[in-house]
Amino acid sequence: MSSHKQRAAKVREFTDKNKVFSVIAVMIIAFLVVSSVRNKIEETKNAERSAIVAVEEDEVDTNINERPHWKFYLSDFIILGAGGGFCCYKILQERKKAKERL
């Protein structure tokens, strides 16, 4: 088992070799954080609006059995596809290196 210093050195070495990957990874993480914060703000605004409308109409939604559903956007599929493709590429690259070592 490797120590933290060895793992950190490997990560630094990888990022030094793959600057483009590091930049893309940081951009994707920033995009995900910004979009999740923006979606959360929109959800709270919509919840406030619906609460105001419900109070004004003196109606309360009693449908508590409704289950929340997942929403997948085009950006989710693009990120999953790009990440999966990159991982497959790296796995194939490592297999090729392993075969060359043998």
C-alpha cells in the first residue's frame, strides 16, 4: 500500500503530463457546480412562487405520494459520454502498456 506522499506525487506527475485533461476537468467541475447552484436557486424561487399562489388561492397540494423524478439534460449526457470515452481510452492505453511490458 502506498503512502499519501507517493499517491500525491503520482497525481502531480499525471497532471504535469496531462495539462489539457486537468484544465478540462476543472472546467467541467466548475460547470457542474454553477449549474447545480443555479438550478437550486430556480427551485427555491419556484417553490416560493407556488407557496404564494397556494396561499392566495387558499388551496394546499395534498398529493404527498408523488415521487420526485430525475431530470437528465443534454449536458449530463455529454459529460457522461466524454468522461466514459476518456476512461475507456485510458484503460485501453494502460492495457497496451501492460502488453508491451510483457
